Amino acid sequence: MVDEVLTSWGRTGKWLCMEHWGVVPDVVALGKGFGNGFPVTCVAVREPYNESFESISASSSYGGNPMACAAALACIEVIEEENLLERSAHLGQLALKRMEKIKSAHPIVGDVRVKGCLMGIELVKDKSTKEPLDEAGKLVYQKAFGKGLAWIPAGHILRMSPPIIMEDEVLLKGLDIIDEAIGETEKELGF
């Protein structure tokens, strides 16, 4: 089973994140980007298992809603018409290049990870041991928020999922703010 609720519909530069690794699951759960904010979910089951799924009388909170289905279809059409899979992949490549510079410039950045517009910066006490630096995550978030940038904090990982329609310069400005916030946090923590 694969949970694609957070990653689905182009976030990583592919329709589904699992495509990056050639995964073919028996069950896939979709949501969030599936309806671009409209409450819609989907559970897809491979053919050999659909009878089992039907026999348990599975249902969902938003199942059978024609408006939700129309919203999901509209999302698919826009992603195709506006080449948003390619756009997400482009933004990911741009972000990775900038994030690698951030990694090399800061002793508390242990690693950076990017798949399209799903990104993370790992904050560590020591690059060789990769011991998490949890207090840095909160400080970086607070400092970046004070400069106008917000995301959902996740401990020592700066987890970001920017819009796949974002302009290049907006993405780079956000990463510049994060770079500054990391520098200020390092000073505050004595690195």
C-alpha cells in the first residue's frame, strides 16, 4: 500500500511520487493535491484485489460526490495543459542547486533532499554523525517567519512543499530567507 495523499498529482514532478522508483502497489491512497484544495480522496486497488475491497463495503468521507470528481478531473486537465509535472521537476532542480549551496555554507545543514516541489533541509549538530539538532528547526522557522516565509515545522527537518506553479524568483527568494535564518540560528546556538 502506498500513501500518496501528501505527494500526489505532480508535487514531485511525476503524477505520483512512487513513479520515481517504479513502485506498483496493490493499494494507493490519494488526496490533497488530487482536488487542489477541494475535499476529495481516492483509494485505488489493483485488479487482483478489487473483489476483496468490494466485499468489505469500503467507503470514504467524500465518496460518490460528483462535484469532487469534477474538481479532480479539472486538476488533471490543468496539470496536463500547463505542463505542471515539468514545472515541478524544474523547480526541484532549481531548488536542489540552491540548497546544495546552503548545505556547503552551513555547519548545521547535514543534508538536503528534493523531489520536485517536495523538499527538505536536515539540521544536525554534526555533519559526520548526523545527530538531529531539533532546537534549530524551531529557531529557523521563527526567524524565517519574521521575514515573511512560513511552512509547517517538522523538528530538525525543514520540510517544504511549495506550489508547483511558483515562479523561479519566488522560490529562490524563499530559499534566500531560509539561508539567512539558518545563519542567524547558527550564531544564536554558537556554531
